[in-house]
Amino acid sequence: MSKKKAFALRLDEATLNAVEKWAADEFRSVNGQIEWIIYEALKKRGREPKPREEE
């Protein structure tokens, strides 16, 4: 299982409200929705992370 790293993210209120609504519409947490948005953007541009080999 990959490790997750925590970091602070500052969003303006309108953007956060839009992400909260989108997440609720798709039955995801806000954190899960942001992860999904980032992953999809990376995939679209051919930059998704490569799977790490387990040691």
C-alpha cells in the first residue's frame, strides 16, 4: 500500500464549496475528490505516477 503524505491546501471559499458539492454528488469525501481530480488531470496529460515496486 502506498504511503500518503499530508499537506495544507488553501482554497477560496467558492472553490471549496464547489468541490464539496461535487464530492457529495459522487459520494466521495472532499479529500477523495481532490485526489481524484489531481489523478485524472495527471492521467489526461500522461503524467500519472508509475506503480512503485514493493520491496
